[in-house]
Amino acid sequence: TIEDKIKLFYKLLNQSMDIHMAEDLKELEATYEVKVEKSKNNVDKEAKDIEERASKRAEIKRAESISKSKVIIKKDIMALKEKYYYMFMDKFRNTLKEFIASNEYKSYLSKIISRLSEEIKSYANEDVVVYVTNKDKEKYGEFIKGEISKNNSGNIIFKTTEDIMGGIIAEITEKNIKLDRSVDVILEDNKTYIMQTIFETLEAGDYNG
């Protein structure tokens, strides 16, 4: 009958719908699983990226902290070395002052004048301006003049200066020649060696202040 055919049609239709629905559900489930897995992977990757960035930031901060500490330590060491350098130089200058006031200083002057005379012997007829401290002029003026005059027939003109501790500065004005043989310039010329010696002593722990 027509009713039976209609019932059969509905039955087949329902079966077909059930099959399609099951397939759709299966496809939907598969798609969902893929999306969930992809989402999970994305979350895991993002979490890993966050961890790596955090780790890098922590490492950078740690490196910066270590770098800053090294700079601070280096500055402290340099400040300490500088402090001891000036302490040493103060003591050394006092020792030099004692030497300049001693009898040995005259022998020292004789040696530097002898070397100086060799350097200016080509200008034996020229006037020589000699810069010395006021104390050295009073105490050794005649001696210095006599020593220079051995190899020089020009005038010896003295000028006093307190810009040097000791020694002499000779100037041949006409030839624009200036020879600095002061104690101060010798100190300056040997500054690097003095500093190196002090720092090596400090590192060895031999300096007791």
C-alpha cells in the first residue's frame, strides 16, 4: 500500500540520516581532535617561547648583573691602585726632597750637567739660560756655572723657578733649544715604569703602606 511505501521511505530516510549523521559526527570529531591537537601544540609552543624568553631575560639580567659587578670591582681595584700610587709618590717625593738636601745631590748635578754639556757643545759660543730652584741657585749656582763653562764660552744666565723640585733646565734662546733635566721631568718620563712597579708590588702583596 501507499502507507507502507511511505513508512519504508521514512525508515530508509532515517537510516540514511543516521548514517550521514554518524559520518558527520565522526568527521566533526576528527576535525575537532585536529583543532584541539593544533591548539594544544600552539599553546605548548607559546608556553615554550614564553619560557625561553623568560630564560633569556633572566640570563641577560644575570649577565648584566655580572658585567656590572665586574665593572664595579675593576673600578674599586683601579681606585685602590691609584690611592696607593699617590701614597707612594708622596713618600717618594719626600725621599727626593731629602736627597736634594743631601751632599749626594751635588754629585747628581755634576752628572746631569756633564751630559747636558755634551748635548749643547755644538752651541759652545751661545748664551745659556739656566733654570733652577732658588735654593739650588744660592747653594750650587757657582758650581753649576763653572761646570757648564767648561764647554761653553757664552754667558750663563740664571733664572729661578719653583715649578721644579730640583735638577736644571737649560735653554739656548737664540736657537730655540730647551733641555729639561729637572727631577720632575725624570719622574714623569719614568711614570709608567714606577706605576708598573707599584702595581706589581701591590698584586704580590708586598706593599705595607
